[in-house]
Amino acid sequence: MRRFGAQRGRTTWLLKIASAVAIAVASASALAAPSASDKDAARELMAQGRKERAAGHQAAALERFQAADRIMQVPTTGLEVGQSFADLGKLVEARDAWLAVTKLPVEPKEPEAFVKARQRAQELVDEITPRIPTAKFDVSGQAQGSTLKVTLDEASIEADTLVVPRRLNPGKHVAVFNDGTRTRKIAFELAERDTKEIEVDLASGDEDSSAATTTTTSTTSTTATEPPPPTDVDTGKGSPLRAPFLYGGFGLAGAGLIAGGITGFISMQHTSSAKNLCTNNLCPPSTHDDLATARSMATFSNIGFAVAGVGAIVGVVGLLLPSAPVAAAPPPTTGSKPSATVVVGFGSIGVVGSF
């Protein structure tokens, strides 16, 4: 009797451990979704953003909508973020935010408002694209063997990207070109729908922007000057499902393996104890409890391993989903890398800056 009591005590202890592991994994997976409190805060932020917009406080409205985006990540808030960028005259950022909305994954049984938000975002992308001005720089006179460094509005850009037109917001801009021996500073201004081809002669070494020759044409006069959209700007965004699938799936697989292994071990222990008292497959009544426990634990073990298999599949799916960019601080004003700020919000991820 003491031996049976000790075995039951170990069984209870091991089952508690398996249950605790499963609960911990389930809790970790639940963290991927916003809580009811988060959702309530997002609704309040959206309401405040609309009030700020109605009052003409566009910068404040943008802050509220972006904060709501970071909580919920849904098409409707991404649409509002893009509209706030457009209200501020930041057409490049607005286009990027709306493109992000169109690329959000379609969720099963999602609200009709999300479907309409995606459709409206695509309409706004089509409307705003021809309004965005572009500038193309033609650099000559660079010292042989030198490395050209370029900054545009105090943000470094790769010299190799100068061969294609660059989308910029309407307004004033400053570009600085340096080959290590000479520096040229070019100030120029863009209006909506403009395209500019700017000639930069480094050989003169003149830092006066008035010395640069600027040729301006309007995109409304000819379709030949409309630049093709850069293929490296509108890249796909990472899936917001990657993290919950990856960590939740493999976490569930680990919990299933532990629970399955523990209950399987318990089943074998009870089976072995019963067999020691059985003769020619005839078992006395004193072994019935062990046999019943062995069968129950075998069932739990099978379930645990099945759950582990499902978790592993979900984890592999998470590995195959595209990685979501990590929110980053604004880039430094010097260096050789493109300038960009990643904007993460309710199911949307936008890249703001120069590419």
C-alpha cells in the first residue's frame, strides 16, 4: 500500500508540472493579441485623432492615429495614418502608409470596415502617386577614383541610387555632393506633379547652389517624364502573424512533448507495477487501479504528442512567414546607408524616409 501511495503522489506531482507548462505556453501566446483594455485605449485614441484633425491640429492627429496603430494593427487605423501624413503635405509617407494597408493579410470573417479600408487605401495610392514630385541628379566632374558621398535633406543616400528619379515631398530641399576634394550644395524646390533633372558639376567646386543648372518639366505636359516607380521602394512588409505563430507554435510543441513524455512515463510505470502481480495475463483486483491509471496516462500521452505535432507545424509556418521590420530610431544624419524610419501600427508597417 505504501508503494502504491508513493506512486500516486509522484503521478500527481508530475501532472501538476505538465499542467503548469501548458498554462504558461497558452498565456505567452495570448500576449500576441491586444487586451480588452488595449482595444478600449485604441478606440479613444482614434476618437481624439479625429477631433484634432477637425480642429486643424494635423500633427497631433497623426500622433494619436499612430499610437492607435501600434496597439491594434488593422486597416482602418492604417488608413487614418496615411490621411494624416497627406494632410501634413507628406505625400511620400502617405503613399507608403496606404500601400502598407493594401498589403495587410486578410483575416477570416474580418469586419466589412476592414475590406472597405483596403479598397479605399488602393484608391488613394492611385490618386496620390502622380501628385508626388520627383528629382533626378546628373553628377559630372567627379575626381577619378574618388568615392561620392551624397546627403539629401541632411540624410545620407547611396550614390548608386542617383541613376533613378527619387520621389520627394513638395517643398524646399537641399542636396550636398562631396567626392573628397570638392563639394557642391544644391538647393531646389518641388511643387506637386513636378519632375526635375538637376545637373551637378563637381569640377567647378562651387558651393553656390545658383551655379547648378536645373531643368524643370511638368509631368502634366508629357507622359515621357513620368518616372517608373522604383522597385526597391515598395517592398513587401513583414507579416504580423509571424511572432505569434513562431513562438506560440514551438512553445506549444515543447509543452506537448513534455506533457506527452511525462504521462507516457507514468503509464509505463503503472503498467510495469501491474504486470509484476499478474500471472498468465490474469491480474488480481489490487492491480486494477494501476491498469486504469496506465490507460488514462497513455491517452494523455498520445494527446500531448499530437498537440506537439500541431505546435511544430504552426511554428514552421511562422518561420516561413516574412519577417516584420523592427521599430527603429531615426537614422543618423551621416553615413553611407539610406535614411529610413520604420512605422509600426495596427496590422500595418510603413517605412518613412528616403530610399
